[in-house]
Amino acid sequence: MISKMTHALGALALLTLGTTATAQETSSNRVAANTDWSVFVESDPTECWAVSAPKETVNSRDGQVVSVRRGEILLFVFYRPGAGVQGQVTFTGGYPFASGSTAELSIGGTAYELFTEGEWAWPATPEADAQIVAAMKRGSEATVTARSGRGTVTRDTFSLLGFTAGVEEAANRCS
């Protein structure tokens, strides 16, 4: 239980990353680009992350595809050595998730549960993060399915081309 609470607190600390995530398209702190994944580094506090935007997004309501406005949609693997965060998988869907809902991250036919808070979702434990990162290294794509507070079901598919190089670069820069 303590592990889950610590992990959740670490993920809540990611909420401070929101400003950085929103600005990253024009940020000057990008240090590497590995095909579909980019690596960013901040120095105060030290934090590094590999990140990608989806290649495909489908939004639906009541089984019908709908057009909705969303903020940035990003999948991260995050490192913050000062807070003991090493390889934390995090997703932001560009909208507030439905209260009490979870998101599902699928890689190679295996589904992983992500807990949600506001616009962020993450696994329950560091062990789950490690399993997901290992699966992402072996996989070719990852899909996150979630539900917004307005009832829209979103399905975002991310390429994993360049993931291994990106996540290793982020880990090395924050080791």
C-alpha cells in the first residue's frame, strides 16, 4: 500500500509538469529526437522524459465517432531522481477524465490499468511501470483508451518506433 501511495504522490507531482508538457512543442529543452519519441530535460529540479504524441486518435460517444476539442495528447516515461521517480509511465489525454475512472493502456495484446486524476493517468506501482516500459520496448504500438468527464470515449494510438532509444536517453540523462 505504501508503494502505491508513494507512486500516486509521485504521479501527482507530475501535475507540475503540465506547463512544461503544454509548452513542449516550442520548448528549447528538447535534447534528442528518436523517430517518434523525443527526449526533454529540465534542470531545476532535474527531470527527464521521453514523450510522444499519438499517430491516430478516435473519439466516440454512444458508439458513434464524434469530433471533440482536446488539448495535447501525450504519452510519457518520466524520470525525476530527486523524487525517486524512475521510469514512470504517464498519459495525458487533453481533457479531464471521468471521476473515478481508469484508462487502459494496451501493448501487444496485453492491457494495463492506469489510474486517473484530472487530465493525468498512470499505473498504480513502480513495478507496473517497469512491466509497461519492458512491453513498450518490445512492442510496435501502444493504445490508450479512456473516458472523459463528458462521456466521450477516446482511443489514442502511439507508435513505439524510437521508444527504446528515447527512454534510454532520458534515463541516462537523469541517472
